[in-house]
Amino acid sequence: MSLSPELESQLEPVRGFLHCETPQAWIDEAIKPENETILLRDHANCELKASQTALWLIRKYAIDASSGELLLEWAKPYEDFVYRGMRDGIFHAKKNGLSAPLKPKAGFEHGPDLIDKMVRLIKEEFHHFEQVIEIMEKRDMPYSPLNAGRYARGLMSIVRTHEPATLIDKLIIGAYIEARSCERFAKVAPYLDEELRKFYISLLRSEARHYQDYLKLAAAIAGDDISDRVKAIGEKEAELIQTPDDMFRFHSGVPSLAA
């Protein structure tokens, strides 16, 4: 099954942004029936981590402590589900969202834009997390967290340690993670059963927008050309994707046995 011309058109900027395609060896590993549970468990983890990253960015840079408590309250049912084994809360939480508007912190001119883009991203990532869990439950797949792979840690290893460079680099990293997620959904979708294929294709539009939101924020906050940092981080991301990896995860590199 091939993607529609409309989806292929949406993916062109994503593929142009990334410095490499996902290797076929990773796709071959991802579509093995015995890896379906790992793929879905790690997909759920990735959705939660994406929301947590956006929450952290808002809390650190854009809002005061009282608004930060609102974000923590919003995230609590999802974190209870993952870290504390409380399995019912997320399906009630999705009806609630934020209990009050967030107030931007004075002195950071890009705060309102960061809040708007990241809150929308968080809503969508929480929803995607719920969708993955629902699919797993229908398939009688028990959820449990997985140890993180090397991907995010490897990207964070080149983040600069002074502001605003730290924030800019983390936003660029966010763009690459979202772009790679989008590219991988498109890569594996044709090989999956109908339910998963439709689900992964349904995610492409939002993931493509997420990477653009991160990149636009990074450029706005930098106020000048960020192409050198985009290139450096993109090269690191491609290295992690193309080199041997002894742990299979949604963002892992070439399976070590296939390398």
C-alpha cells in the first residue's frame, strides 16, 4: 500500500529536513510480529515523553510557579498510569485538560507563542498516548514502561550549556524527534495490519506540524540564522539512526545483528 499523493506532498519537507532515511533493516525489525508489543509500548512512551518535554519547556521558560502547578495537574493522570500503575485515570483526564489558562511570565517575549504551540502539542500527544493504549488493550497487550534507548540521550549530548543557546538547541532537537517520528510512521504503515496502518497514517499531519512548530520557535528565539545548529544536530541525529544499536526502540538505529 502506498501513501496518497496528498500525504506524500506533506512528507516532502520532513524528508528534506532529515539528513537520512530510516534504514530498511530497522523497518524489517519493526514489522516482525514478535516486536509489535515493543513497538507499541515504546510508541506510547514516546508520546508521553514528547508531552513531558513540552511541559518542561513551558514551565522552565514561559510561566510562573502557579501556572506550572496547572500543568503538573494536567499531566498527573498520565504519569500515574505509566509510573505508578494507576490504570484508569487517563480516560477520565482526557475530558478535562487544563483547569485554567496559563499566565505568561514577564520578560520573555516569546513566551505566549511557546505556550500556544506547546499546549497544542501536549494535547495531541496525550491523545495519541490514549489511542496507543486503547489499541494495546484491544489486543490484550499489557502495558509496562521500557528502558529508554540511546537516541534522545545522544541528541542531548551536544546541547550547548548557555542560554538562550540551550533552549534553541532543545527546540531543534524537538524538531528532529518529531520529524523522525513522522518519517517512521510513514515507513512502517504500509507493512502493518489495517488498524495500525490507518492509525499511523492519521498521525502524519500532526507530527509534521510539530516539527515545524519547534523549528519556528527556535528561529524566532535565536533572532538570527540557526542553520549551522540545525545542520550539526541533524548530522548527529542521522548518525544515531544509521549506526548499530543493540536495543530496538521506535527511534533506534540499525539493529546490531543487521549492521
